[in-house]
Amino acid sequence: MSVYFFLIIQQLIAGGTHIVAKAILRDIDPVTLTLLRAIVSAVLMVAVFLIKERQWKIERGDYLKVIWLSLLAVPINQFLFFHGINHSTAPNAALLYATTPVVVLILSRIMLGEAVTWKKVVGVGLALAGVSSVIFEHGFALNSDHTYGNLVLVIAVLTWSLFTINGKPLIMKYGAFYITSVVLILGMVFYLPIGLLFGTRVSLSSLSLVHWEGLLYFGIGTSFLGYFLWYYALGRMEASKVAIFSNAQPFFATMLAVIFLGQEISAAFVVGGIITICGVVLVQLG
């Protein structure tokens, strides 16, 4: 089956993540939600890992690289995503994540020495202009809740882009599933003390069916399946070509937000979205 099919499925899952997160964060704080998500995904990963792999393959020289990916995946990216969207909106989060291709290309130039054309430069400028219109939609005051949340999401996008680029060599060496499993399991281990110390104690019996459905969506859908499909595609395509599929997130997330959350779409979001997508596409054409 075509890798493009799996990428579309991955983006459908990713687009829904913004909606589910916004709903669940009404009752569970970001620190605790990150912990619960990490535990659910890690438990599943351990079970499948023991059945499918059964051995430790990581070479000593790759230990630091794997630790770095694990920190990026859970303690940094997943927490920043939940924390940022808690202060922003689901469509804004999806739009900001749609700039992943631009960030990947910039980092590829810095870290991998890839060539930069005029189309890429103009595209990056357009994308950044579009993102800025969304970030500062509610003004330039740094104490604005939306501004703060959007800025946190920008950092989350940067960490996801680093996770994408840094993961490529390890995927080629050990395989997508193996690296995904190790990274999410270790990520949970690294985040566990943080979640236990700073999270709000939640009784599992107090969680509603909606809460459990959300946790399963995060743990199984976005982490277990979503991360694997992302790395699976990276093992078969260039990073920039995989990242371009992030452009679908605003459309999926916005459609779901309107349907399930009654989210109002502002003019700034529409204009910023159009400009951002045009910039990203121009970068890919370059």
C-alpha cells in the first residue's frame, strides 16, 4: 500500500488531536494529561515490543541520540503541545503545525547543508507572515493568553521538526517501529517524575468515558499509531516530502472544531492560513 495513504491517515489522526486535546484539557491539566498519555502509549509499546522485537539493538554510540529523541517526543513536545493549546485554539494549533515543512527545510539547511533557492526564501517569508497574523491575532501584548499559547505552540513545532530530522538516520538504521517504540517508552520514563511531582492527582475512577476515550485516542491513535506512521514514511521519503503533509492539519482540525466545538473562524485565521499554505507550497516547489 502506498506510503501516501498512510501519511493521509496520520494527518487525519493528527488533525483530530487538536480537537480532542482542547476538549479533555477542560478537566485535566496539561502536566497530568501528558503523563497519562505517555503511560498509555508506553504500556502498549512495551507489550508489542516484547512480542515483535524482544531484544535491545541500539548501539552504544547511538545512546545519546536516542535519549535526545525521547526527550523531544514526550517531556518537551507533547507537554508543550498540551500547554500551548490549553491557552490557544484548536485551529490555531493546527495551522502552526502546518508550518512544520518550513521549519524542517530551515533546519535541514542548517544541519544538513541543503541548498536554498529563491522560491524557498520567499515561501519561508510568506509562511512566517501568515503565522504571525495568527499568533498576534489578539494583539501584541505578551500577557495575552492567546499570544502566550501560540508562542508555546511555535516552540512545540520546532521540537517536532527536530524530532523529524534527528530521527531520520536512526530510522534508516534500526527501523521505524523499533525506534518509535524505544523513544516513546524512554520518553515516558523520563517524564514520569515530572508528571508525578507537578501534575494534579487524578483518581482513575473519577475519569468519565469521554476522558478514557480521549486518553486512548492520544495513547493509541496519536502516539502509538501516529508516531509510527510518521517515522514509517520518513524511512521511505525525504523529510521535506513527509513534512509537507502537515499542511492538511488546519483543514482537518478546523472542520472538526466547527462541528464538535462550535469554534468560530476569524478573518485573521483565514487570511493567515491562506498565506501560510501558499508559502509552504512555494517552499516545496523550490
